[in-house]
Amino acid sequence: MLPDRPTNLVPPVLAKMAAWCGCLILVGVVVYYFVQVIAGLTFVALPMAIALLLTALLFPLTNALRRAGMRPIYATWITMLVALAVLAGTGWLVGARASAEFPNLVRQVQETARSVQEWLISGPLQLEEAQIIGYVDEIVAMVNAQRTAITGTVLSAGAVAFEVLASIVLLLFVTFFLLKDGDRIWAWFLRAFGGVAPRVDRAGRAAWTTLSHYVQGTVAVAAVHGLIMGVVLAGMGVPLWAPLAVLIFFASFIPIVGIFFAGTVATLVTLGAKGLIFALIFLGILVIEQQLENHVLQPLIVGRALNFHPLAIILVLAVGGILAGIAGAAVAVPVAAVIYRALPELRSRPPALPPPDDTLSLIPI
């Protein structure tokens, strides 16, 4: 009777809660050390994650070339060359437009600053010119005070340039081999799971489908968003409209936070170049277009693959940003979506085999 006495002293509800707490603590410890290992291998983990996203984006082209009869190695090389050509063309366009329009931007900002200065003096505020000069001197002094910190940041960024280059090379190699031998790599990976390999295979295929839909849908939505905002900026005559459109395109891959940052930059450039009225007009168009994107494009294109509540997205972005900065925030949402879709497949049982057909025994052999 002694073994039952401690159990009888504890209510069943409390015993169940204690068991659940023990399991959660064990899982939490495992997850914590797993995250620590991933954080220590950021140099490898982030290029791998970005390579998976690029593979999900580029694989339809490789698959189409294979179905057309092309060998996997040639299909992969053509896909990589097309992707690099698109990136190089975009970079050349942005660089050419930036170098050509930057002097015009400086001139327009100077004209806007003079207009604001005249309004502050002759407008309702009736400020004196000495006060304005004093405010400007204070701003210049603050910038000069931060010059040392800015210089140190630039030098530290130059120190990690080699690591960034090595990460890009690793990213390209991983993307190439995933496009070329992805099916063989997955078959080799499944051998380690023995009897549960069918479940892992179903989970992996569900995760890959979710990732492919998410990446392709996000690229489509980001392209529409960047195109519309680029047309608006070009129509307003804002300098650097092409680099700003590209910035909005890439920022759209980071939900909520990215468009806030890119929209702020584009609004400030519009404010400095064209004045307050144009900046407010652009901000209004940006807000309306963002609402249409969130309520029309995202549910239609990405919603079926993701279907996350905005609160869940914000929490996932916060965790990814804390663990790996901007890159972590960019890959946090697709990683969470993949895990969310793969877990049910791991827990589910394989479908039952159909009953044997008795008529087969009547067929003579």
C-alpha cells in the first residue's frame, strides 16, 4: 500500500499537470540546445535556409527543362545562369539609375530645404533665421558626434565582408546541388529512418509543397507591390524610383516589418525631393495598396499555403529577428509554416491497404 499512498495524496488533475510540465520541460531543454547549435552554426545554417528558398523558387524551371528531355546537369546550369542574369540585370539597372539620378535628388532636396526654411520664417511660426541656423548647427553637431561610431560600423562591416562572400559561395553550391540531385539527396536522407521513413517522406513532401507555394506566392506578391510603387514614384517624378522599387520588392519578403522600413525610406525620399504634399499622397497610396495586398493578394496567392494569424506572424518574426537578425526574420515565417504543415503528417498513420480481392484467387496461374 505504500506505493499508492503518495499517489492518493495528489489530486489526479495535479498529477496530469505535473506529467505535462515534465514533458514540456524536457522538450524545452532539447529545443533550447538545438537552437543554440543552430545559432552557433549561423555561417552554415543561414546559407542553407536561403538555398532552400531559392531552390523552391527555381525548381519549376529546372523541372520543366528536365521534362523537355534535357539532362539534369544542363537543366541546372541553365537555371542558375538565368537566375544570375536576372540578378545582374537588376543590379545594373539600379546602379545606373542611382548614379544618373542622385545629383537630381540632391538638387531637389536643397530646393525643398530652402522652401521649408522660407515657410518657417514667413509662415505662421515666424521663426528667426538665427534660430533655424542654430537648429541646423545642432543637427550637424549630432551627426559629427556620431561620426566615430559610424566609421567603426563601416570598418566592422568591412571585416565581415569575407564571411559574407564565403556564405554566398556556399549558398550557390548548395542551391546548385539541390536543384541537380535533390531527389537523390532526399532518398539518401530517408534511409536513416528505417520503418518510419514513409511518415518522414510524407512530412517532407508536405513541407516542400508548402515552402514552394509560399516562396513562389511571396515573389509574385512582392513583384506586384514593387511594380505598383515604382510606377507611382516614377509618375510623381521622384528620383531614384527604380532603386526604391527594388528595395520595396526585397523588403516585401519580410512580412509587416519589411514594408514598414521600405515605405519609410521611400516616403522620406519623396518628402525631401517633392515636398510634403507628394509625400502624403505617396503614403496614402502605399497604405491603400498594402491593405489590398493583405486582404486580396496574400489570401489568394499565399493564404492557402500559410494561413497564419497576424499575431503568430509577429511573434515568429520577433523570434527569428532575435536569433539571427534580419536574415532570421526573413526565413522565420516559411520555417514556421513548414513545421506547422509537416507535424500532422508525422503524427498521422499511413492509409490502410485495400482488402484483398477474392476474385484474384479464381484466376488460373
